[in-house]
Amino acid sequence: MKRIITSQISSSITVKQAILESELLLNDIEKAALMVVNACKAGHKTLLAGNGGSAADAQHIAGEFVSRFYFDRPGIASIALTTDTSIITAIGNDYGYEKLFSRQIQALGNVDDVFIGISTSGNSPNIINALHQCKEKGIKSIGLTGITGGKMVDLCDICIKVPSPETPRIQEAHILIGHIICCIVEEELFGHLKPAK
């Protein structure tokens, strides 16, 4: 068991070290954070979506924006498109699961909002359809994917490709990247409200 424990921790560290050493990935994370900052400053919101563990990540990041990350400040407009069971089951029943997020973006999204689509493979059909809807509505898009980026590479304004083919490692890195984006957005918008140390 200890061999499994140490192997899993070591693998996670290796992926995060690779991100740390990649100027391209660090630049993409910075660009993504600034995209959200600029949208928030202009009165726009973020929409987030993913499937399975990535759905939980979408909700987690939206929660950090709306509630707080490091310090008390006004909430930041953000919606996870994975949480309303009535909407999810209605769209799934009436249009099919692949339309789950695109339909919500069509209804809730506005030009210059930001959509964060999370897919370890980069090929989730409902995320791909959501990205097509973003293009139609003039919504900016950030993709969080695995090493290849899949089909999302050609559809996202910014595609952050975690350098790993392993779903657990990719998901661990996605929440790290999400936290970094939250940290930057909070600091840029409300850093002046931080309590003095």
C-alpha cells in the first residue's frame, strides 16, 4: 500500500513540476486569468462545465468565485452549468446529453462572458457543443484538458493542456490551475480589500 501511496504522490508532483517548468503553460494560465479578470471588470460572468470529476471541479471553481478564495470581498459572478437537476434532466430528456451545456449557454450566456470547459480528453461532446455555442454568441472560452487537448484545441481561445495522459493527474492539475486563476482574479479585482497583516 505504501508503494501505491508514494507512487501516486510522486506522479502528481512530476506533472505539477512539468507545468512549473513550462513557460508556455505558465503563459496560458496567466492569459486565462487575465481573460476572466477583464470580463469581470466589464461586468461579465464566467460559466463553467465538465462531466464527472470535471463537473465537481466546475462547481468548486464557481464556488470560490461566488463565495471567497483567500479573503472577504464581494462575490464574483460565476455559474456552474452542472448543478440544476431540473435543467439537466429536462435538456437531457428533450434534446440529449450532448446538448446539456450548449443549451444553457444559449440561454444564459452573453457576449464577452467567459466559458471554462473542463475535459480530461478534450473530446467530451457536450463540451465541444458548448464551445461551438460560445463562438456563435461571442463568448470567450478557456479549455482545461489533458496532454493532447483533443478537439478542444481548435475551439478554445485558450487551451491549457496538462502534460499527462492520466485522468487522475490531469484532474489534480486542473483544480490547481483553477485555484491559481481564482487567486489572480480575486487579487486583481479586490486585493485592496485584503486585511492588513
